[in-house]
Amino acid sequence: MSRILIAVLNWGLGHASRTLPIIEGALDLGWEVDVASAGDSLVWLKRRLKERGDDMSRVAFFEKPGRVIEYNERGTMLKIAAQTPGLILSIIEEQKWTAKHVKDREVTRIFSDNCYGVFHPDVRSILMTHILRLPVAKILRPFAQISLRFMAGRFSEVWVPDVSPGPKSISGELTSKEIHRKTTFVGILSRFDINDATKINSLDRIPPLVGVVSGPEPHRTIMEEGLRKWMKHDGRSGVIIAGKPRNSERNEEDGVTTLYDPSDLEMRAYMSGADVVICRSGYSTLLDLVSLKSRAILIPTPGQAEQEELAELWRVKFEYSTCTQEDLAQLNIPKNSGKTPDLVPNLIALNELAVWLKN
């Protein structure tokens, strides 16, 4: 039986959530699947696949090398830049790990979500990324693009989880450049499949306020605290989805319920049914908003140029409200707004996956 290695970047839970349909698609096609990640992403994928009733006899989980990006409350970009040598070393460590894994496990395909070291010269591979143009200072762009093209060129092809550039594209300038001669736009990828839409009535009552916390520390905790302050000030009941897959607790205080790892059906119900949703403008979160056709107030993680660029794009293009983390702390919250493009999640990607695995 054929075996595919699916590697997932452990940087928040977004890469794990958008790769989940690919893992399930490979299983549905009869492949043996090796899932490689680390930290919370690996924990989350194990739990989700078991919850969904997938055939776990054909799934194996592996912890691969990978560095955790560290952030400051302020000066985030400088902090990330200082870690560049460590990130390069991490890619080299991934290459060594992949070479051994491919040999030991007789891997015949590789699918990598933003893990630039998970490739093999003798195995057909896909790099999935939504960044074809790095959002860096103008003076650094030529070097950044050369580096990106070099790293992407070691894969057989590149997949972009978006539709082709145009009025319905959700990534804007991030996908405006070419980094590989064989690049395929595979549409929206989300853990919220359209076939689950009929199940959202499983919850008795949806609170009017929902806040979705995501991203690295310390900004994850700062956002959680800001959302709790906002909900208590508003006075209506609310739910905070706190993004900690190792924690199954449920806390209730002053009309605010905190869930650390709700099921996908609960997440769908809360994000689809609430009057006001506040969340980050991380790319995988935006993919989920499109899948759910949900309005939201977007708060980019401070210092993350990609999220700041996406928040502004969605404000202009899709009329979503945005504010800063400081605005949240000061309770300066705009009205909920926005209208996502009409796109069906997962359909294009799963069709492309079937063709790729067959050939």
C-alpha cells in the first residue's frame, strides 16, 4: 500500500486545521498516512482524527524537528529577525529527519504545509503555502523572493489555498508573485466542511458574543484577557475559544464561558450563530470564515506584517471591521461587518489531491 508523509508547521493551530482535509482525503483514497508535526498541532490533529472516526489503523503520528517562534509584547519583528539563524538550522534538521523517515517508512509522496525542509529529491512532493511574496521591507524584497524561490524549487510543485488572483481571492498581494513554475491554486481549505452545516443546531443556545483566540504567546493571553474584559463590559453572555488543545476545561465566570478545545461542530455553531465574532486575521482563520460565511471583527497579531496586510485587505475588499489589540484593551470595538466571497471549501483541493495521488 502507498504511503504519504504529511508534514504540518507547528505555528499556532492554523496550519493543522487547514491540512486536516488533506489528511482525511488521503485516507479516503486508501493511502497510509504519516502525520508529522510537533507541539499543540500534533496533539490537535491526533484528537481531531479520532473524534471524526477516521480509520486510525492507517495513520501514524511522528514528532519532527521544528523551532518554536518566540514573540515579545512589543518589537515583534525584531524578535523574529533575530531568530532567523535558528530557523535556517531548523530547515536543515527537517531535511535530515525527512531523509531518514522516507527510507525507514518507504514513503512515496510528501505533502508539506510550510515545512520547507520536508522534501526528498527522489519523492514527488507538494509545498502548500499562502505566501508567494514575503511581506518585508522594500529593500529586502529581492533577497526574500530569491530565497523563497530557492526553497520552493526543491519541491515538485506548490499549492496555494486560495482561488486564482481576482475578485474572490482572499490573499491579495501575498500570492501576487511566482515562486515555482508549477503552482496550483486549490481553493479554500477548511476543517469546516460544507457537509457538516446541517449539524449546527446541536447546541441549545448560541451566546451573542464569541471571541476566538489564536496565535503565539504572549499575544494569545493578551487577546484572551481583552476579550474577557470586553464581554463583561458588554453585559451579554459570551464564549471565548481559547485555543489550548491540551486543555479540556470549561470555565464560567460572570456570564463568560471559556472553552479551551471545543469540537469542530461547537466551533461551527458558535462562529456561525453569534451576533458578534472577534478573531485574528491569520490566514487559516480567514479560510474558516469563508467556509462558514461568517462576519467578524478582525484583530491582527501585533508585529505580524502578514496579518496586518490581510486585515487591511479584508477591510477594503470584503468590508470587514478591523481594530488593534490595543483598541480591544481600551474597549474601542467597531461593529461586526463583512461579507465573504461565495466559495465552496475543500472541493477543488480534494479533486486535485485525488489526481496527484493517482498519477
